[in-house]
Amino acid sequence: MAQQFEDLNDYETASYFYKKCLDASIDAKYVIGEAEAYKGLGICEEKVLNIFNAMSNLETALQKVIDGNIPKIQKDISQELVRVYQIIAVSFQDQNDFDKSLQFFQKCLDASKRAENKTQEAECYQKIGHIYERQADLEKAI
């Protein structure tokens, strides 16, 4: 049900149903359901530009699947986190807050590795290198 409302871009209603799924999954001790619900909540938060809430929900989803040793879903959630971390990193970079930008590009890099996304991993390395170059730290940039 949540996915249907998400497809209709009704993220408030989708979030309502994801929360219901989360509650039921917690009661049933169904880890995959918890992770999927947190993932859905994270995606909905991202769509309404609550990027830090999105990050929090996705990180919780990731921790659930890591603890439950569920590698397939781990890759999917990590890919969602790649996008969210990159949005945050670019935002800090645009504000010339290079320390925070580097911190989030590093998280993006780690998530890219978990997602086994070599293209995104290379892009993260490139963006980290550019920041070090802007800071005139050519050794780290290289």
C-alpha cells in the first residue's frame, strides 16, 4: 500500500503506511520488514527534501540488515544512501564547508563500496580529490 502512494507522489500517506509496516514488523520481530519500512521512510523523506531525516532512516535500515546478515537488501539500501550522502556532501561543498563535505563524500564512498557500485565509487574519489585540490593539498588530492 505504501509503495502505491509513493508511486502517486503522496509521500505523507506513503510514510503513514511505512510506519504501520514498521510497527507490525517490530511486533513480529521481522527484521526484513523493519529494514524495508525504514528504507521506504527514508526515500519518502528524501522526496520531500528532509534529507537528514532521510539519511537517519536509511542508516537505521542499513544497520538492521547488517545486524540481520541480509546482504541483498544491504546493497539496495547502500545505493539509496549513496545518493543521500552525495546530496549532503555537495550542499556542504557549495557552502565552502569542506570538512563536512569530505566527511559525507567519505560516507558516500563507503556506501558505494557496500553497494558494489564501482562507477559511483570512482566519482566519490574524484570529488574528494577535487576538494583536496581546492584546499591546496595536492598530495591528498593525488
